[in-house]
Amino acid sequence: MVNQENTVEMANQYFSNQMDKVSVRRVEYNVTETFKEYLSHRYRNNCYNYSAFAMMGLGKDDKLVRGDICLPDDDWRWCNGGYGHGWIEFSYNGEEFVFDSRCKSIMRKDEWYEIFKPEKMVKFTQAEVLDMILAEGGMEQHGTGYYKVKDMSQKEDPDHRVKTLTKAEIYMSGQKIERFVAYRNPFE
């Protein structure tokens, strides 16, 4: 029997392996970083970007989540909720885990919920985000299995599901994402 600590370690390793598919083109520095390199910067107020990018390296049923959370011991202003945040909920071996860019490791979903007490959540699966992009004509095909995400207007993307994916490159095999390159330009 695998103990709980090993299960979290294995889920963390799974997540890390999946992130090998994800990289981020940082225009201001003329560099493309791996997801791990980009995450190491831990940019403040960038949680939804981290989460949206990570979702593209996971499975079609894994979820990008937005909601309000409590920040225990961090800041008295947010200890009772109301801090707008983004995170990922994913399955590994039948268990639910959370990737949160504020945390240094993957956490079990129930433990993360107990600590951060999320509310007012909106969840989108990777499949739903891709379907929305395709349904709205939000991707241009540039070759076999190679797509670029177009800029979606407020009317086309009222929930801001895909805004952070604008100008990203997606390499697919069938319906599965093989590689995802995010585009970050803080001047746009």
C-alpha cells in the first residue's frame, strides 16, 4: 500500500513530467523558458496565467479554476476570503490534487480546500477551453497539428477563459496536446 506522502510525491512527479510539454515565450526578454523556469519567478498576481498554461499540459478533463480564497497568515485583509485567485484541479491515479502557483508543491484537493476555503468558483476543463477556442474560430492552423490562438474579444470570451492563451502555439496529435508554447508580452 502506498502511503499518502508517497502519493503526493508521485502526483507531484506526474505534474512535473506533464509540464515538460509547456514552455513560455517571454517577448520582453527574447527568451523561451520551460514552465518550471517560468514558475520559478513566482510573479505576483500571475496565478491565472500559471494555471492556464499548466492546464494545457495536463489531461482533457483536468480543470482550470477561478474563485475567491482565504489567505491564512499571509495578509489579514484576505483571511476571510475575497482574494481572487486561479488554480488547477487534476486527477492522478483516481485522486484529486491541486496545483497552485502560491504553493511550492502539489497538494491534495481536500487539504487545499481546507486551508484556502475557496468560494464563488468557476471551473473549465481543458476540453471545454479548446472547444470554445475552436467554436469561436479562435485558432489559426499553421500546419498539420500546429495552431496559433487568436486574440479573443470580450464578446467571444466573457469569462476570460482564453484571454491569457492569446498568441499561444499549440501542437496537437488528434485531440491531444503534445506541446504548448504560451506567449507573454507585458507591453500588450
